[in-house]
Amino acid sequence: MLGSHPGPRGGDAPAAADRSELEREIRALQARLAALTEQVGRNDSLLRKTQERELELLRAGSLSQLFERLIAGLRGSYQLDDVGLILHDPQHEIRHLLSGDGLALEQLAGVCFVDALTTVAPQLANLERPWLGPFHKADHELLLPGVARASLALIPLRRHEQLDGVLVFSSLDPLRFTQELASDFLAHLGLVAAICVENAVNRARLLRSGFTDFLTGFHNRRYLHARLREELGRAQRARQSLVCLMIDLDHFKRINDQYGHLAGDAVLREVANRIDAEMRISDTGARFGGDEFALVLSEATITDGEKVAARVLHAVRNQPVAIGKAVAETLTLSIGVAAATPGPGMRDYKVLAERLMAEADAALYRAKSAGRNRIATSPNVVA
């Protein structure tokens, strides 16, 4: 019997095709697994960074420090191209608190205060959870003006069911922020940031209330003493003089006796407003007690003090103060002006501050003794 070579079996070709398809599926699954593993790694790294930054935010001791950690801290930690913070501040309270601490808003790079969040992006009104995706000029241009970016993460700062602000993360990488990226930890970061802002604002309110006269909104005597010592130190370093004005409202007892204490309170508030309008940005005003006010003029001469005193005196007596709806009274002030020049060896600023205030008070007494409605000065205090 002649031998014969067996031909291919009919099932071999389909089996090879099945193996090839299976191998392709395995390679696709392996690629998918590698991508998922990489994504998990990125998410895990981001989560650790988020937890570290949250601790830093919670440790912030002031509004300005908190803003610094939200902007520069998060930008560095997440290696972002830029970070912005938009805060809803319709009553300008946060801005006033910062200004009261002597911080110019221009110094807060990356922080934007708005009366309504929808003015920068209408879609923010419905921002419940972090939004991640590509930058669209029509929708996002006002979020970070003048900053180049390809993808964004918009993180809501929500407290008590209202949107208090938005953190804006931006990247030049179009794939940095996509819908596939896990956002739970970003939502948690937004919640922590919102709590930190709320706590910092409340802390600033409390601190200010401890240094603020509730009636006039001016600083109180306690704050004046602390600020005066700080300004003396600054004047010494700058080799400048410092001026103190003591201001007394003439015949204020008559206002209280004739119209009542509520009317007297309204008069004090109006006088404080007029004094405040004549102060320089760098000046510090305080209600020293009763009907007496004090001003501290940094890096000023006795001549500067006399000019400010003349403006304050004119502002109060030039226009009658309304008392109720039908009565107005013309009021006058007695003002004492004194200056101090800290010497290079001066270290006891408390003693020098007391001497300066005593000289200003003595000048005030001379102005009152000479007939009121006038300004008197004291010699320069050198120490």
C-alpha cells in the first residue's frame, strides 16, 4: 500500500484564528489594565497630595496665609500651571477684613472677589461637584484672565447649601483634567477649603471685634496702643518721625443732655465717618473713649499732622450734623498734635508711645483751654 502524506485537518484553521483573536483580546486587556493601573497610581498620588495640602490649609493662621496656601501651595503641590480662587463677597466683608489688616488686595495674586459668581461664568450657578474638562474661551475666559490653559478643574467651595467660591486649577496639558479623572478627592478638597475660608473669616471677625469699637467701627484704644508701638518701630527703621492726633468733640455732653444718648451715638458715628474721610490710607484711627478720638500718622512730620488736623476740623464744623429729621447742630473739635522721632538706640516702644500720647493729650488740653474749635501742637519727642 502506497504511503500518503496526511493533509491539514479541517479544524486547524479556525483554531488558529481563535487563538489569534484571543491573543489580541489578551493584549487589549493587558493594555487596559496597564492604563487603569497607571490611572490608579495617579489618583493615589493625587489623593496623598490632597491630604497633605488639606492639613496645610487647616493650619493656616490668617486669611492672607490661607490664600497663599490655596494659590501657591496647591499650584506647587499639584504641579499646575496656575491656580485661581474666586470668592463670593457681596457685602465686601472679606475685602474689608483684609484691608483692616493692612493688606492691599493687589498683593493677593490669584484671588478674585466678586459680588456675584455668575458674572465670571454663568454655569457656576449650577456647580454642585467638581467639573473637569477642556478650556472653552466663551465659557471660561473670565475665570483666569490672561492665563494660557488647555484643561481646567473647577472645584466648588460649598457651605450650608450655598456656593461661597470656586477653586480653578488650570493646565497646559489638554489631558490633565478630563471627565475620566476621579474627582471625589477634589470635591473633598473643595469642602475643606470652604471650611477653612469660613473659619478664617470668623477668626478675622473675632480678632477685629476685639480691636474695634462697636459704635463707630473705628479701632479701639487697645488696638491703638498695639499699632502705635508697631509704627514706632517702623519709623525707627525708616528714620522717620511719627505723629499722633488726639481729637475731642466740643460740648458733646450738651448733645446727650438735650437730645438723648441715641442721638449722641448717631453724632459720634457721623463724626467718625467725617474723620475717616480725611485720613490717609496709611493712617490709623481709633475711638479713644467717650467723645475722644485718636489718629496715628505713620512716617509723618508735625506739619503733616497739622494739615490732617486742619482737614478733620474743617470737615466736622463746615457742615451741620443732622440730629433726627428736623434738627441739625454745628459741631467743633479740639485737636492736639504731637510727633515723635525714635532714636537708633530706642527699644522701649511702649514708653515712647505713652510719652507721645501724653504730649498729644497735653496739646489737646491747651486747645480746649484756649477756647476750643482749634488745633494746638506739642514739641517733637525725641528718644
